[in-house]
Amino acid sequence: MHLFQPVYLDGKLQGALISVVNLNAVYEKLLKPIRVGTKGYIHVKDQQGHYLMHPSEENIGLSLSAMKAKHPGLDYRDLEKLFKMQLTQEQGSAFYHSYWWGDEFYTKTKKIEAFSRVHLGDSFWVVAAAMNYDDVREPIAQNRIKTIEIFSMIVLTLACAVYIIMRTKKNKEALEYETRYLRELHNKNELLRKKDLQLQHSQKLQLIGTLSGEIAHDFNNFLTPIRGYAEIMLSSIEPTEEIYDYVSEIYDASEKARVIIEEILLLSRLESGKVKKNAPVKVEEQVEEALGLIKSFLSPKVNAVFNKRVDSAVIFANKVQIHQVIMNLCNNAYQAMKTTGGELKIILDSIPLQEVKKSARTSWKSAITLLYLSPIRGEG
């Protein structure tokens, strides 16, 4: 079943928001588990008499005339009266003779069935509970209560779908504003199309990253001895020895890898715990450390320069994440100029708090950048 809501922008139809309700899933979850007597069941018809939900899959989608053609020779007189009653009355109950559809051999059986309508706009469904007459031991009123409960479950399911549509409609103004903003950017600069493709690729990588939590434990097992032996070597080597710096780099790198693994495990919910809190970080140290790694893969055509305009820059952040941001920015800049060459310039500067607040009040589009990459000669 499809529920849809048209979406308009400036009075023009842009499309429709569609919500799909799987009737098979509704029946399997809400109706099929309900037992009515020994062989009874719940089924649903539309206003033309077609079965929408039925325990026998071969009956789904069939009307009474189609059933006659499929199973000739059976007595359908009582069923015809029952169908006519259900399609003309809001609710009711009846005794009739029919068969247990799905059995290997069809034997005429006396049944009792109670039904009620579910109105869906201009159309309606008939929700009915059928059971063997021999199993009737409790008041028929109790069967009607069960039917009303089923009716309420179906209405609740549909109400949830309608709620989602109405909630989306309520936020239509915000969505329209964002759509206009993105369209303007697209018309002004064709490069945004490439950025959109990159965003889609990034989202795919993000989905793959959520699956990487399963192998994070194994990676941590390999990383543990590296950190352990590096720590042992540091304790047995004098800081004045040349190899001390190399071992220290190994230990620092393994420690960063351990923090990354913890974040992967937390994001993938493979381990419980709190996200590591932020701490004071010296941006200058992170830039110099990242720049040392970047220079190792730069081509001769690209020259990396670090311009520090402040004596000390300390921020409250996650050390590993800041390092990753610097590496990603530098790598993106390098990819843009690795063929033609150029200068990759990293500038570290500070901005007074008053200017930050002023820019924030001016426009939400304003961006305050303390760390940025400056292209030289237009190459990247």
C-alpha cells in the first residue's frame, strides 16, 4: 500500500513524498500470530472483495469470482451472501458454510465470522475473523473485541505513516530553503556537481567504515605488541641516542592508531563506553608533525611551507581528530596540484573573539578559519 503527499515549491509541484506499507509484513506481524479457535484466522478484503491479507497465499488478490474459477465444483452460496453483507454493512457477524482454504482436501465446514470496516479515505477495507463453529465456546462479544484490537493495530500503523508525512510537511519550508540554496550554488559554479559526486562517494565510504568495526579488534591485537615492544625499547635506550627518536615515533604512531581503533569500536557499537573527551592541544605541534609526514609523499613539483603567525595556539579538541583534519586538508590540496606543481602553504593564525561573534551574527554562511590552506599561483 502506497501513501503519498505532494510536495510544492513556490506553488509548483516538485514531486511526491511516498511511504510504502508492506501489507505482507503487517499481516505476518499483527494478524497471523492471532489464533481464532483451532483453525481460525484473520483476513482482510478491499471494497471490491479482493483478498488483501489471507493465511493461504494462493487466495491473496483473488475475488469470489476468481475463486470459483480456480476451485470449481464447490458450494459458494453462503460465501456470496457473506461477501455481499461485508461490502454493504459497516460491521456484523454471520454463520455460513465454507472450506478451510489451504487444506489438501476441501471439506464443507460450518463457520462463524465477525467483520468490521476500516475506512481509508474514499475506500475501505473489511477486517474479518473466521473460526470453526464447533470452537465457539466464549461469547461472540469477545471475538468482536479481538477484531477491534486488530482494527486499532492497523489504524495505528497507518497513523504512524501519516504522522511521518505530516512531520515532513511541517518542515517543508526549511527543506525548500535548503533546496533553493543548493540550486543557486549549482547554477553559479559547475564545480559543485563534482563536489556532490565526492559527497556520494564519501557516504559510501562511511557505510563501509561502519563495517570495519568487526576487524578493529584483530587490528588492535597486532598493534598491542608493537606498542609494548616500543615502550620497552624506550625504557632501555638513552634519550640522547639517535635511535630513541625513531622508536619514539613508532610508539606515538601506535598510540594514535590505538585511539582511532577505540573511536571505530565506539562508532560501530562493538564496545560500550564514553567517547574520549577533548583536551588542550597545541596546534603548532600537530601541524609540524603532519607536515613531516606529508613531505614524505610530496612530489618534487610541490613545495610545502608552514607560516606561523602566532607564538602559541592551543585549542580544546581531540588530538587525533585535529591531526586527521590537517592530513586530509593537505592531501586534498596536494591532489589538486600534484600534476602542475605549486606551493602547499599552511598558515596558523588567530582571530579575536569579538570578530568571531560579529561574523557569526552577520550570516550563517560566514566561516571562521583558524587553520587554512592558501593556494599559490592558482594551482591548489
